[in-house]
Amino acid sequence: MKPSLSTRSPVLPMMLPVMLAMLLGGCTLMPDYHRPDAPVAAHFAGADSKNAAGASSAPVVADIGWRDVFTDPSLQQVIALALENNRDLRVAVLNIEKARAQYGVQRAALFPSIKAATSETASRTPGDLSSTGSALTSRSYTATLGFSAYELDLFGRVRSLKEQALQSFLSTAEARRSTQISLIAEVATAWLTLASDQDRLRLAQDTLESQSSSYALTQRSFELGSSSALTLRQAQTSVESARVDVESYTAQVDQDRNALVLLVGKDLPTALLPQGLPDTRLAAASPLATIPPGLPSDLLQRRADIVQAERDLRAANANIGAARAAFYPSITLTVNAGTASARLAGLFKGGSGSWSFVPQISLPIFDGGANQANLDIATVSRDISVAQYEKAIQTAFREVSDALAQRNTLGRQLQAQEALVQASDEAFRLSQARYHSGVDSYLTVLDSQRTLYSAQKNLIGTQLSRWTNLVTFYKTLGGGWVERTGTPAASDIATQEP
């Protein structure tokens, strides 16, 4: 038999306070959030009227796809493999899912947790305790629907905690973005470092081969009596020095490959390993190379780590609202409605309806200063988050300024280093000719050869610096999130607000 109307009617009046609380629940005691002023200059170094005009029309680095910056096909494949297999990035993605679930738990506190329950209670009373002198056995059956200890969020404590959980979730999403951007930069740097060490190894091998041939000729001359033992030993030092460098760079190349494999998260096919540094003219053709100095510093607001710091600040601001609400009364409701009967067969018959309504108001009177201490903690935590946010901006400003300063001089430094290599090569050829003509000793040849070798190694280092500066500049301005310019990252869907 279905419950009568009188059995169900008490539920509606008891739900009215809940519905009223939901309507009034928009009120919170959170302080209004205001983004702190950036404690840095309005523009990066090099700002003037001409640069400011060019900087305003320059593309936003955060919107430039990483495939448009790193155009080498092998490097692109290596970066793509790292985004699929790197364990740090995988942990960052899982942390997002964890934070999303934690936010779901906190958001659920806004609504009553309604549960259905059925129960049987059986008891036996011995004869010497019963009024009849005989043992009694009693049973009762209940079926109820309701909720217990639901807090009416009149002062926004639960909503403040929900906002804090939401901002923590969004902060975790920005941490995942930051991890991806750093990973792309680290993979590109590791790949370029491996390429530069391979160039150094190749240079050392070529030098060893050249010096071994020269040593063989010198040894032959010594055996014929036309060269001294000093000249022979001087030639030998050059050979052994080159052999030391070959072994050193061989080990370094292996270590670079191991570091790259760790970043990628899986073994790399030989076809994807670099054979040498890309032509620096490709770096000069990058869209980043045309961005003028004097960029507005508010571009830093696009950096994932700064957005993450601001999310943490918002979360700390929301915590103040929860701490303030602790000073006000807390109202909780326990509501149950259902049927009860001494017999299971009569559980759903007419007249078996039962209900209970238990409102409770808790007013803090004396807590030994705990609520005030919690509010002080929340306020100081917010102030700490402000300082951390400002420090994140200052650090980012310094990183971009350093990258710009280096970029502005590396082009000229590379030209000077190339000229030094040409001059050292010509000096080496002339010293060889003078030695064979008997004008100079072999020590002059050895010195010029060492100068050339050092200049060639420094040129490789300068070329590497040119490329890594490009990577650093891209990373520090928040680039590396999208794959192609103008296309949103596919993983944006996973980090949207629940």
C-alpha cells in the first residue's frame, strides 16, 4: 500500500529552510580581491618611442606555437615524444585530476547529502525485568529518507571553502602548464646541448686526425735527423691533448644522450638524435628574433607560474572568508521522513508515517581566542601569498631582462667569434708555412694551432648560446603551451573550471 498524503506532507515544510539557505547562500565574508600592483617597471630595458611602437604590434610570445619556434623536424618529434611520455608531466596531469576531485568534494558540501535507510531493531527483555513477569521480545522496522547535520551556509563559510578549493584546482592546472613549458624548454636545451657536444667531438676527432698526421711526419723527420727531439715531443703533446678531448667529449655525448632520454621518458631512435647544431641563420629567422626591446612588462601576466601564484593568492583570500564566518552562528539541520511499524508487513500501510526535524544553532561564546588566531593565520597567509606573487613577477622580470640583454649582444658576439676563427685559421696556415721554410720554430705552429682549436670550440659554444637564448626567451615570456600559433592546446579542455 502506498503512503498517504499525510505521511509525506511534513517533508515539504522541513525542506523550506534548506531552500531558503540556498537562496541566501550567495553571501560570503571573503574580502574583495584586488590584484596587487606589479612591483616592476612598466617596460623592459630598451624602451623608447620607436621600440614602444614596435613592441605594441609584436606578436604575444605566449600565443606562438612551439612548432613555429623549433622548426627542426627531429627536434619537433623529440618534443612530441616527451609530452607523451615524460613522467613529471604525467604526475602534473594526475595532480589536476586529484585537485578536481577535491574541489568536487568541497562543492558537494553546499548541498544536503540525502540518504535512504531501512533498519530493524529487535530487543529481548528478561522476565524479571518486565512488568508481566514473562520475557518479552519486541521488534520495530523503519524506512526513512533524509539528511543529517546539513549546514545552512548563511555566512558563506562553505562557499569560501569551495572558492578556496576551486582556486587550488586552477593553481594546479597552471602548475601543469608551467611543467609543460619547462619540459619543452629543457628538451630543446638538452637536444641542442647534445648537438653542440657532437660538434665538439667531431672537431676533436678532426684535430686528432690532423695532428696525428703531422706527428707522423715529424717523427719521420726526426728519424732522418732533420727535426729535433723537442719538436717531436711538442708535436706529440698536441696529439695527446686532442686524444684527451676526444675521450672527454665521447663521454659527454653519452651523458647528454642519457639526459635527453630521461626527459623524453623513453629510448630515442638514432634518427631523431641531432647530428650537429642547426644553422644559426634559422635562429635569426625565428619569430622571436624580430620582437623589439622595450616590451610591456604586463606580458608577464601570461606566464603560467605567475598565474599559479595569483591563484594561490585568491585561495588564501578565500580562506579569510571561512575564518571570519567562524565568528558567527552555525545552523545545521537534520531531517528524516519515512514509515515505522512493529511489523514488517505494516511498514508501508496507512498511518505508519514518521518524521523528525532537528535544527541546531551553535553560537561561539568562548573559544580561548582560537577563532581570532585562525583569522590571523588566514590573514598572514594571504599577505605571504601577496609577497610570493610579487616575488614571482620580479623573478620573471629579471629572467626576461637577462634573456633580452643576452639576445641583443649574441648576434654581434657570434660575428666576432666567426671572424676570430677565420683569423686564427689564417695565422695557423702562415705559421705552418714559416715553419716549413725554417723561419719559425715548431712552437709557433703549436701555439697557433691551439689558438685555432680554442677559437673553434668557443664558436660552437657561442652558437649553442645563441640557440639556448632563443629557448630561454621563449620560456620566460610564457611560450610553449600551444603547439601551433593560433591553435589552442588540446589539453586546455582538461584544465577548464569544473
